[in-house]
Amino acid sequence: MLNRDDFNKLLKKAHLTKKAFAELLETSYNTINAWGSNGREVPYWVQSWLTLYIENKDCKELKQLIKDNICKE
């Protein structure tokens, strides 16, 4: 289970704020901010969601780098 500190680290690695993450999920900032505090657990799916988001972002950046440097005409 993801704790609050690990959740915050994953958000940072994804270059997302809690506000931006809430907007992506179309939920309120207060909901996201409450995760991991006052007995509220971070939902089980958040870790895999953020991990896939990070991997996808990395792949897009790599694809752009290849396009910019190898596929020049």
C-alpha cells in the first residue's frame, strides 16, 4: 500500500502537483490532499496509475528526442 510520503515522491517524479493530478482525474484537490492522512489510505490503483503515467511520459520524450535527432531530413 502506498503511504503519503511515497505518494508525494511519485507525484514529484511524475512532475505533477496534487492540483494537477486532481485535474487529470477530474476530482477535487481536497480529495487528493486527504489521501494518506487522518486514516484515509491512498487508493490501491494510484501507484500503478502514476507509474504508467511516468513511463508513458518518458516514452513520449524519448520518441521526440529520436524524431528530433535521428529522423531529420
